[in-house]
Amino acid sequence: MAHAQSVTQPQIPAKSISAQSEIKIVPKKSRLHVLLPLKKVPALLKKNAVTVVAFVAAVATSILVPPDAQYLGYFDVKTLTCLFCVLAVVCALKNIRFFYILAQRIVQSFKNARMSVLALVYITFIGSMLIANDMALLTFLPLGYFVLHTTQKEKYMAFTFIMQNIAANLGGMLTPFGNPQNLYLYTKFNIPTGEFMGIMALPFAVSIALITVLCLIFVKPEPLQLTDSGDTLPKGRCALYLVLFALSIAIVFRGIPYWIGLIVIPLVLLFADRDALKKVDYPLLLTFVFFFIFAGNMARIDLVRNIFSALLEKSTLLFSVMSCQVISNVPSAILLSQFTENYVDLLVGVNIGGVGTLIASLASLITFREYTKHNPGKTAKYIGLFSAFNFGFLAVLAGVMTAYIHFV
């Protein structure tokens, strides 16, 4: 009986079993390997929504204005190079926690909530002048959360984040490299550095005054104690990156040819901190490229050129402010610069226009994401406070600058 069973149910060789297993398993692994990256696509598109919109806009206008030799004149290579150099060095400094540790040391010297919040906001304000508004927020918002959370002062969280956001958007207006749109306009119109800072001095001063007064009103001088994290900076790498940062700033101010920075900075970081080159905000650079194409094509459409030129002729300042509320300040600067030579009003408009709606500045979305991450049930309250303070700032700044321009 046993012998009969062995005949009717012959054993399958081990190699055959192995082969069959491979046939079944490999396709599953292959399909999984393909599907995993695809699952990340929606999140990637959501994270870089502005870049996607810019790409769609570039493609759509390319249908109306087919690619030709004039496309080569759309791109501002110097702006892209300067932006890349600054972003790369800032990423290297951020990797050694330079800005975070420096800011933490400053905040530790204050012993009450009011002065600590003022310090956080001022640090963000000054930081945006040096490392751009989005980088300032990515660096100092976590510090704001750390300070308020560890000292049980969460009641000031929404106000502090909103003031840091406003400080980042308005603090960067004073320097050509403080905001991406500044760097573009500074290069496109070849604005002298002294004139640039003179144009932005009044709105800059008004912004500081408003921020200071609001912090004094809404934050009480309650005692708090912040412990030292014990973090230290690597002296050698810190010194190297600061030299590279000085080089990138010299390039922005036209002291050194931009192509030197494009060679030196990536080459040094390739050996010193390759990770910094990986963390550069390449979607932002691509956004500029796509908007260059979009703006260049729009300027070649007669109907669009006539409409925009007429609107900007009536009030470049107010039209640029309104444009920022709908399509954000960077694309507004690139687009509207094709239709006007009044760079003074345009520069002011796309800077003070960075406050207002959540999309008036891309940096505001960073703040919104950071706040809701820590306070998921308070989104509506945050948007309400954000809108009240931002539109308040916008009304004051637009009123002051309109009166000033009219008076002058």
C-alpha cells in the first residue's frame, strides 16, 4: 500500500521546487519594487505643487508660443547661479546646526516669555536677510516650538509662529538675497545696491516697528527658564562654510563673477559635505526655470502685454500687491517685470505683497505646515489669526507706501 502511494505521488526534485518558487516570487518583488516609488508620487507632487503649476503654465503657454530661438533669452542664468550658491552653502551651515545653535544661545539669555518671543521673531527677521525667508522659517520655527513647548508657554505658539512668518517674509526685503524675488529683480534691472536698500528702507522700518509693538502687546513678561542643549559647532567646517557663504554673498553683490561660485562652491561641498548639495531646493530652481518660460511667453502675446501694461501703468505697486495674493510673490515678480520698467514700485509691491493670503508667499505654507503638525486640531483658529495679522500688516504697509510714493 505504501509502495502504491509512492508510485502515484512521485516526489518533485528540489531544483524544480526552487525554480517554481523563483517564478512565483520574482514578479511579486518586481511589481512591489515598481509600485513603492509610485506611491510616493502624490506626496511628491503635493510637496512641490508650485513647481508643478509652474510646469503646467510653461507647457500651456508653449502651445501658444511654440519654442524658438527667443526662448534662450528667457533665462536669467546669473539669478539661478546666485540662488543655487546661496542655497547650497546655507544647507551646509544648517547641517552643522549653525543657525539653530546660534539662535538657541541668544534665546537662553532672556528670562521671560515676552523677550524670548521677541528674540525668536527678531532672529527670524535677521535670518531671512541672510539665508532667505523659507530657510529662516525651516531653521527657526522648530526652535520656536522647542522654546515654547519646553517652558509650557504653548498659548503663545500660534502668535509666535505667525510673527515669525511675517518677519521672514518682510525681513528679507532689505537685501537683494533676502527673498528670491529680490535676487531676480536686483539682477534683471541691474539695481545699484545702495538704491535697492534705500527703496526698501521705509517698509523695512515700518515692519520692524509693527512687529515689536505687537509682541509687546500680545506677550506678557512671564518668567521662563530654558536649559542648554549642550550642542557645539565643529570649528573647522564652520569656518569653511562661513568663507563659502561670504563668497556667495560677494557674487550676489557683483563683487565676483558668478561662474567662479558655480565652480568653487559645488567643488568644495562635494568633498566637505556632499549631503548639502543633495538638500538644495532644486524644485525652487526648477520653478524659476518654468516661470521664466511662462513669463517670457506671456510677454510675447499682444493681448496680455497690452492688458498688463495698462494695469501696471495705473498703479504698479497696488497691482503687484494684488497679484501676489493670487499667484504668490516670486511668480508675480517674474511675470510683471516683463511689462514694466518701474522696478521701484514693483520691488516694493512684491515684497509687502508677501503678507496677506496663505499663498502670497511660499514661506507661509511652510509655517502653516509646521504649526498644524504640532497642533492638528487648531487649523481654523490659526488661519483666522494668520489672516487678521497678515492683512493688517498688508493694509498698513500698502497705505504707508502708497502715500509715500504719492508724496514723493
